[in-house]
Amino acid sequence: MLKPLLGQNDSIPTSKLSLNIENFNFLKNAEYFNPIVDGYTDLGYFVAPTIAYRPAKKIKLEVGVHLLKYSGKDKFTKVLPLYSAVYMPNEKFEMRMGTLHGGLAHGLIEPLYFADLHWRENVENGVQFLFQNGFITSDLWINWEDFMENSSDDQERFSLGFSGKINPFRKSDKIKISLPVQFLFTHRGGQGNIHEGHVESLTNSAAGIVFEMPTQSPIISSIKLENYCLSYVDNSPSKQHDFSKGFGWLSGLGLANKHFSLSFNYWYGYHFMSSKGHPMFQSVSERIDGYTSPGRKLISSEFGYFMTIYNGVKLQSGIQYFYDPQRKDFDYSYSLFLIVSLSEIKIK
């Protein structure tokens, strides 16, 4: 099926095989005492070895397996096949069908995407279009999460997302300005199932402006200022959530150097919900039925440490604090990650 994509001038090279290894080792302990979300501890790893085959310059086929294991469990929590057919007509554009570059690679902000999903639900399957030319960076994808067969009592579930940004002054050495735009639509429903379940369609979007300035200081190498305006709409034909629409505002200040980062953020969410966002930013509790925080305010800070141990091997740790000025709740979490990403290990 991929043969028609090859141009007439393309010459099929000698078969090239390479090995890729993605390994994410995680420890996160969340000490949450608020009425919105429970505390928890996640400890484990996932590993995803894949073999890539290039039948032509513009075509790459990848096949492998994703293994998720939590410490304290004897068996793997998830064992999932991986397969991608990738078309790369040039260095700026890439189309993927099958397993996607998902998770944190989409670059969604925390109110839209909970970072823990990167290991809990890392594998995404569907279609993805990636584009980057220096002025525009974009990621458009559809992730088909649950396939529904005819006369099934299951419901189909999928998400449609877009994450992009415009860099209007990319040649400036003094300040970098980017205009991010993000969108996430999630749907649960479908036609043809035996039992007509509740159809749910939720839409979240975000637009912002980010300033990043390099410094001459030996302690702080860059300063980042960012502001986002967010929205939430329940497009379901029959509303069953506490709120049908809402909005949010996220402002942040970040300081960073080669090994450390420090950020301070302010969040205000009015009737805000997100199907895949961090639960701390939600106006509806996932811990106590019926509990809501219509105008939720949060002040948060995060300190991170980063170190490259070896080419493709990184160590990362951090601690994150949340303060609710209305309830005077104080919550925190700390994390430790060892990330191994080895690509294009030549086999043949």
C-alpha cells in the first residue's frame, strides 16, 4: 500500500534495519489532601523496543511492543503491539499511521494533559501529521482509543487534538516570542451498539503567548513568561456533567539553567473541566461525588533537576507544590525519572 507514495525518481536503497529502545522509569508520590483529587504513588517502568525498516528514503516501517510494569505487581499491566507506517516526503513534514508520537510529545499544557498519562496511557494509535519549518510547528492527530464493532455493547472512544505554535521573531537573539494554540476534543459514543449509552463530547482549547529571554547570568540562563487563556465546552446532546461550559487562565514565570528549573504559576478556572487534564485544575472533584469548586484558584511552584548521564540517557527529578488560597489547602508531589531513549541503533 505504501508503494504509490514513492516518487518515480526514488531509488529503493539496500534494506536498512535499526533498533530503537524507549524506556521510562518512574516514581511519583502525590501527597494530596484536598477534596478534588486523592493522593497516590506510581512506581514502575515501561519499555518499548521497536525495529525500524526503511524500504525507501521517504518510507519507514516500525514494529515493536510496549510493556508497562508497576512495582508490586507480578505481571505486566499492559502488553501492547506497536506498529507505525511513516511517510516523510521532506524534512519538514511527517505522516504517521498506526502508533503515534504521543504523550508528552504533543506539548499540551497541564490543564489539558495530565503528565502521568505519559506512562499510564502512553500508547496512542491512529493518524498523525507533524510539520515544522522554523516559523510554524504543528502536531495534528486522532487517537482511536476504543474501537466499536457492530452490535457491540461497548462504545467507541477517540480524541482529536492539535498542538501548534507560531514563532514570529525566530531570528531574534534577545527574546523569543511564540504564540501557542492547542485543542483537544474527546468523544465517547457511536452508532450500532446494542445498548445506547450516554454520548459524551467534550472540547478544550487554549491560546497563549510565551516570552523567553536568555540572560548573561551564570546562575540563570533563561527566563520564561507565559500566559494562556483556556475554554471548556460540553457538546454532548444530553448534558450529564455539573458544568456545560467554562474557562480558565494560566500565568507562569520560569527560570532555568543547564541542570535546574524553577517555576511559579497562577491558575483560575471557572466551571473548568478537561477529560485528560491534570485533576488539580478541575472544578469538579474526582474524589467526592457532587463536590465542585466553581471558581478554582491555585498557586503552584515546581523545582526540577535534569542531568544527562549518557547520550540518550537522562535523569530527572522534581517537586511540585499546590496552594489553594480559598480553602488554604497545601498539597505537594515529588518525582524521579530515569529516561532511556536510544534510536537508530544500526542492525543492518
